[in-house]
Amino acid sequence: MQHTDEKTLYFRKVLGEVLEELRKNRTTLSRNKIADEYSLNDSNLGKIERALIDCKFVTLWKIIEALDIDFVEFINLFKSKLGNDFKFMDE
């Protein structure tokens, strides 16, 4: 089992929400279709959207490509939804 804290859980939740919103609002692709076309595990894609597992960087990149969104645009959307004051490390 992965060790998680509140910040990690929040990060996962927001990541999953952004990915699901983009998939539903910018494409007609289902999770299964994305998984098939981009060599992803459809079960894991669902778990990422539901914030049940961490997402590897390479997997994130593949999902973003499948959603036909620029990586920097995705990061800006994600950062905006995450909130400017979000930090993993307390100062």
C-alpha cells in the first residue's frame, strides 16, 4: 500500500479531476479507447481519475497526448485548479 498524506491525496484528487474533465469536455474518447490507442491500462486510467493511485510521469504524458492538449497548457490548468498556495513541503 502506498503511503499517503493529505497533500498527496489532494494532489491526486485534483489531477484526476482535471484529467477526467479534459477527457469528457475535449474529446469523445472513453477511458477504454484511450487505453487501447495509447498502450495504457484502462483500469489504471480509471483509478488515476478517481485518485486511487499515483500517476507515473510517462503515463501522464501519454494521457495528455491522447487528450490532444499541450503539456504546458495542461500544467497551467492543473496548477490553477490545484491553487497557487499548494506546496508539498511546509516552509
